[in-house]
Amino acid sequence: MNLIFLGPPGAGKGTQAKRIVEKYKIPQISTGDMFREAVAKGTELGKRAKEYMDRGELVPDEVVIGIVKERISQKDCERGFILDGFPRTIRQAEALDDMLEEMGRKIDAVLNLVVPEEEIIKRIVYRRVCKSCGAVYNLIYSPPKVDGTCDKCGGELYQRDDDKEETVRERMRVYREQTEPLIEYYSKKGIVFNIDGKKDIEEVWKEIEKVLERIRS
Ligand code: AMP
């Protein structure tokens, strides 16, 4: 199963992708996570990406396309993958189509998480992430049991640099301008499934499971 998650930042793509990984045993490919890892390690890629990320802008297409191409040709992606945060521009989507075609594969479904903008801002500004295991919390909707500490591994929780309100607004603008057109791009191929992302995590997950069971049968 080759899947794409679409939806604005903070729609819940990462949270739901982790559930897909667990149930369907396919890897989550999050370009955002890959960049954050590179930034933390201080690699050349990380240094280049950080400039854009801090401003809420997109990293140049050729950089992102290169890292995704390398990642999806790895062995653990043979049975499928879930792309989270990629593609984000029409150019990235076209490049993805080309690389999959070369591999004799295609995208089976695009899960589009629909969430209104005011809700998004609230979610992101209160979002906290575990430094060690990447688990995601929200101080209002799903707070950790102990302030600042991950329930799962005891790691320290932090706020992503790009989760500050001003940057979030810029990321939303970029989403509307550059990423939203992908909904039409994939709708023309008849593979978009709209999911109501306003509901709580469990309900959203049930809707996603229904879609995935349908495309698997
Ligand atoms: P995310 O965690 O998906 O919200 O990504 C965080 C940041 O990483 C974005 O705001 C971009 O600066 C960068 N990024 C992640 N994925 C992409 C992509 N597919 N294309 C360009 N930039 C990306």
C-alpha cells in the first residue's frame, strides 16, 4: 500500500501515520522529521534546511525530491509506505510520479485530512514533541501525565521552533498557495479520500481504517 497524507500543518498527519505504521507494518516517511533529524545532527543538509524551516518556508524542491527518492528505494519500503509531509508542491508530486513509474509502482490513496484554519493554529501552538521518541502531545487536547515529560519513554518534551504562532501563520499561507493545489492534482486521478480531521484522534483513525480496508480489498 503506497499512501500519501495531505492536509495543513497540524492536521494530525503524523499522529495518524504512526497508527498506520503499527497496524499495516509500512514505514512512515516524514520529510519534516528527516530534516529535523539532520538539523539536530548538524549535517550539511540540516544546515541548509534550517534556514527555510525557521522562516516557515519550503525547502527547495530538488533537495526534498533527492532525499525521498533515496528513502523509498530502501528495502523496508518494498511492501509500501506512508508519505507524511511530501509531496508539498506540484513539482514534487510530478517527480514522485516519475520515480514510482520507474519502479513500476503507483500511489494507491491520498488521505486528505480536512481541518479549519482556526483549529489548526490552536493545535500547533499547544503542540509539544518528545525529544527522544517523537511522540506528539497537545497541552489542551492530549496533555502528558507529568508536565514536560513523555508518558511513553520519560523523554523531555519541547516545542518545535517552527510551531510559534507567527511561523505557523506563514506555514498556513505556504500550504494554501503551494500544497492545496495537490488536492485537485490527485482528485483528477480519482484517488483522494477526504477525512474529517476535526474529530478526535480515535474517530479520525476509524475513518482512515475504513478507507484503507476498502482500498485493500
Ligand atoms: P513538517 O514537519 O512536515 O511540518 O515540516 C517542517 C518543515 O520542513 C516545513 O515547514 C518545511 O520547511 C520543511 N519540509 C518538510 N517537508 C517538506 C517538503 N516536502 N518540501 C519542502 N519543505 C519541506
